[in-house]
Amino acid sequence: MKQDRRRIRKRVGRVLRFCFAALTFAILLYVVFALAFSTDEEKRLARENQLYEERYAMMMEREQMLSAAIESLQERDNALYEGLFHTVAPALDPLDAADAIADSDSLSESFFLSYSASKSENVRKMADRVEDNFRDIFDAFCARRDSIPPLSAPVADFSAAQPGASVGMKYNPMLRIDIRHDGLDLIVPQGEPVLAAADGRVSAIVRGSYVEIDHRNGYKTRYSCLDEIRVSVGMNVARGRKIGTVGISRGAFVPHLHFEVLRGDTVLDPVHYLFSALGPDEYATVLYTAVTTAQSLD
């Protein structure tokens, strides 16, 4: 019996060793085959990876080229603006204060609460002052007959992108010196209609120079750089009536409308009379542009 058991154990041991050796050989053979040979799927994936790497390098190169081109265009735009208007180009939104707290991730919640409360109180006080000022203005309008109401825009589809230099010492592009500029430049295509800013009577027409409207309350408006004139002296015109078309004068290099507001012989800034033609944000942008633009168009 003992000899039979020993024989059985030896046979089982040989079988187990053979199985282990066969399994080890199969694993080694698989590893060698996997390292030495690639399947069609692996080859396809390898080609795709190589293609992606090449495309990524090309995209990075193009991105760098685009960034350089955009930076170059920005520099050219700024240089062109400074060459034309002799001042630094304004920001796209000069009234946006969001940048003041753009990098505020590290600020505490209590800071934001106190900051918001302070700003809210300041806004409330400003609103109270604005309301008081409107009451004063309304009372002044009711008490005086020589006041002028808010003017309509002298051009159709008036936007914040059209105004240029307003009243003050401005650089004249033709004379190349700083001279007194008595009106507001509005960039408008040639041939566009010019509209009466308020009811009145045409008091003067100087061909090649301007049309003047007397609003019968001590105020007058003038419209210069006209191409065609559609009114005559003595004609009564209503607010928004077409009085001519935009042209280009001999002293200007682009078509535009030169718009003036006068009280007697005193030159006033037209920007302060056009606030009803725009929303608050647009009017603020117009005011900023008119103040910072250092070169006139005529």
C-alpha cells in the first residue's frame, strides 16, 4: 500500500510540475509575442496617437501665431488712435468697475458684506441727490421761459459709438494745432439725414457752413458739414424734421456732422443736452468719449 501511495504522489507531482512549467512557458511566450508583435488595433491606435501629436504641435504653433497677430493688431490700433487723436485709446467700457475685485478669491465673506453695504449706502445717497436735482431742474424749467428742453439726437439711430470730440481746445488735423472747438462731432456716413433737435425756426443758412435753428427761448442749434440743405430761412421746423444730409467739408477728412448748441453768443456743450436720446450707460460712455477725445474732425 505504501509503495502504491508513493507512486501516486510521484505521478501527481510530475503532473503538477508539468502543468506549472507549461503555464509558465505560455505566459513567457505571450509576453514575448506581445512585445515583439502588435495587433492591428494597437497599430491603428499608435498611428492615431502620432497624428494627434502632430496636430497638437501644429495647433500650438498656430495659436502662438494668432496671439502674436492679435497683439500686433492691438498695438497698431492703439498707435493709430494716438496718431489721430493724440491721446491714449480709451477702454471698451471705462465705467466697468468689475476689475477692481477681479482677483478677490482670497477675500473674506465679511469683506464682501461690508463692501456691498457701503456701496449700497453710497448708491442710495446718490439716488437721493439725483432725485433732488431733478426736482430743482423741473422747478427751474417751470419758472423760466428761456430754458431749453432735452434735445433729440440730430441724426437717426443715434448710438454711443458715434460721438467724437466735443467743446474745448482740440487738435485740428488740417491745421495741426490746438484750436477752439465749439461743437460735438458725430461720425455719420455721407448722405445720412440730419434732423432738427427741437422745435424752432430756421434763422440762418450759410452755404457750405451751417444751418441755424432758433428755438425761440434764447437757445439756438447749428448743424455744420452738410451736403444738402432741405430748409429755408424763416421756415418753422418740428423736432425730428429732416433739414439736410451729412456731407464732408473742405476742412475735414471724414464725413460727419458738427453739432453746436448756443445760448445767445455763449457756446454750450451739446453733450449735456442729449442725455434723453440715450440710456444711462450709453450716455455715460458718450460723455467719457467726448471729454477724452483730443482731436476734432474739422
